[in-house]
Amino acid sequence: MEALEAWRPIGLEQRELRAEYRALVSGSPAAALDRDGGPEHLTASCFVFSPDLAQVLLCFHKKGRFWVQLGGHIEPADDSVAAAAHREAREECGIDDLRPLGGGVVDLDRHSLGDGFTRCSAHWDVGFAATASLTAVPVGSDENDDVAWWPVEALPVNVPPHFGRRLRGVLDRIAMVEDDRHAGSAGQPSA
């Protein structure tokens, strides 16, 4: 899981969670990536933002009955967890033109699942980010009841617990990566 190895966590909670993810993956790599490998496994999600990062695209999850970022299970045909995240996002929102953002993993979140989830008891989610134009019209899928843009500062009431904190962490991660990118290019001669 190269993406996890390359990721620099922000804060103690994310560092500890990364260590737990690494243990899960190294202990049983095939099962960790397979939705049928056990009741707890990795999933891939994608936080889709408007280019100015002021809006986030959320889906109303059919089983969970809440607004959340796009994502789902890793499929055997996926080349990587990042590829799974972006595929799931395209499938769930109907927007093909998603541009990766944030340089890799932007979030880790392990969460227990409710009664609506029959085969899974917990998802170990690996989050990535992308941007899409606000002029692109999102279209829902079989896995959600709706897809809509929301201001990052005015999320809907029915999001999972701590989702606002999680979203803020994703935006902080993106800002850190962009700051590093600009700092690295500041010393480069122009062409």
C-alpha cells in the first residue's frame, strides 16, 4: 500500500490510525482489500470539491441515510486504492471529468456500520480528493438517493458524526500539499 507509506499524517490521531491501517494491510493484504475478505476491510472514497474548494459534492447514502463523500469498495480490476476512489466517485456522481487533488491520501477514517449494512461491520476508509466544475451536473446512482453540491461551511444536518471535522482535516491536508508545492516551485528558475 504505497499510498499509505507516502502519506504524511497531520496530528496524532491520524498518525495512530495510519499505524493501525498498516497493521491491517500487512497482516492480511488480500483480505484487507476484498469486500468479501471479512466484515472489516478497506474502502476508497473521494472528496469532490469545486475548483475554489468552497463547495463539496456529497451523496445521500441509500443504506446509511446520511450525506457523505463519494466512495465504496475496492474492486479486483482497480489498479490502486486511489483508482478505486476516483472510479467510485465517477460512478456515484455521473461526472467523468474529475481532476485529482491533494497529491494522494488526504484522510483515513475507520467507522462502524449500522444495521443497514449486512456483510460489513466496519470500513477502514482511505480518502482521496478531486475537483469538478460546478457546471458539471451530478447524477445519482443505484447506491444513493441524491447527489448535490454543498457549501463546505454549511453542510447538511444529516451527515455522519464528526464529518465536519473530517472535511476540515481534508481541506487542511490539501492546503498543506499546495503550500509545499508552491514552496518547492518558488526556488525553481522559470522557463
